[in-house]
Amino acid sequence: MSKQAAVLLAPGFEEAEAFILIDVLNRLHVKVTTVACHDSREVISYHAVPVIADVLLTQLDQEFDAVVIPGGPEGTVNLAANPLVTDFIRRHDEAGKWIAPICSAAARVLGGHHLLKGRRYTCSGDLYKGISDGVYTGENVTEDGNLISGKGLGVTFDFAFQLAWRLTGDTATADFQADHIYYDNWRSDRGVNAR
């Protein structure tokens, strides 16, 4: 049975991060569900691209193997302000599912609600300065337990391949897809420094 990932979208989400993640996960046969975390399935991205999500967060009653949280300065503020998002992430984290924030999401969405739980993480800019419940690494991609975090847009491929590989365990397909899209930085025999 294929693994499933929920990609949380709120107005102002960073579309390039979301679309690269969706693309790579699909290439490794992870079933992706885009989730609108506000009152409409239409979600306007950081650069004003309208996207129609698969489902509203309020309509979800299933568990996923991973919760993916794209960045975006407005998107992560909107996600962090929604208690349903916090509950959704907390529930999946407590079940040991992969929690995968990138860019500002680790600091704003997880750190802002004490969901880092002392784990190592990375994020964009200096947002880590206001976070007390995690250990900031500054790495491009950091993995600690069931938390995989990415620094920002520039490392989205590394982040996406690491998450897809961890979800599926499919080294051959991960390496093939990285080669297929001419992406030489990531290989399953290197991965990231996990704890």
C-alpha cells in the first residue's frame, strides 16, 4: 500500500516549495493530498497563484504517514494561527508520523506551539532566535526522530528526496528520480545526518 502525505496550504504559502515537494513525492509513489487550512479549497499562494486544494482541513478524518508544511512568510503565520492545524500536527507527531516543515514553518508553526519538543531542526533566516523548545542546526536539511526540516526554497529538492526516501525506503526509485530530473546533490547513500 502506498504511503500518504498531507501538504498543508494556507493563504500565502510558498508555491515553489509546495509544488517541488508534491512533484518529488508523487515520483516516489507517495499519495499526496493537498489540504486547505482555511475556509475555501482555493488557496492563494505567496506570489498570488490560485490553487485548488484536494480537501479542507475541516473535512479530514484520516491519518497520514507524513504532514508536510511548506513555508512562506504569510502562509506560516496563517497556519500557526489556526488551532486545527496545531491539533492536526500534534496528533500525527504523537502517532510517530513524519512531520516535515520547510523554510519558516519549523519556527513559526512548530516552534510557535512548542511542537519541536527539544528536537534538532533547521529553518530560514533568524526565526530560530525566538524559539526555545528545539535545537537549531543551520543545516540545509536536518532529521531528528520523525522530524525532517528544510532550511528553505533553495534546498527543497534535498528536503523532498530525503522525505520521500524515508517514507518509502525505496532507494532505487529515489536515486533514479534524482538522476532523471538531473539533480546531482542528493543520493540515498548520503542522505542527511539523522539522529
